[in-house]
Amino acid sequence: MNSRYEIIIYWSATDGCFLAEVPELAGCMADGHTYQAALENVQLVIDEWLETASLLQRPIPEPRGRLMFA
């Protein structure tokens, strides 16, 4: 698993679950009924995202670590 990318996890009352987003990988997100499930699911999605980008020969961004939002 590739866990070097920043993951943002938050509760979504609308969806009734936790959502996990990876800001550096466009469209990369997952959900889960618990915080831990969302984290486990998004780690799988990160691996799939990277594998797909590699197969399609698309650029893969280097992890930047903690992102700062203003």
C-alpha cells in the first residue's frame, strides 16, 4: 500500500458515512461506515489509482506530504 499521500477523512451526514479524499490524486476517494474502514478503503483506492495511471502512462504526482490550505 502507498500511504505517502495526504488523506483527509471526515464525516458526511448526507452520506451517513466517513469520506476519505486524497487531494493530490484527482478523483481519488473512498468511504466507510467507520473512520478505520474509510482509511482502509482509500488505501486500496490509492493503489488502484496509481496502477491505472501507470497502465495508461499518465503522470503520477510525487507525494508532497502535508498540504497547507488557506
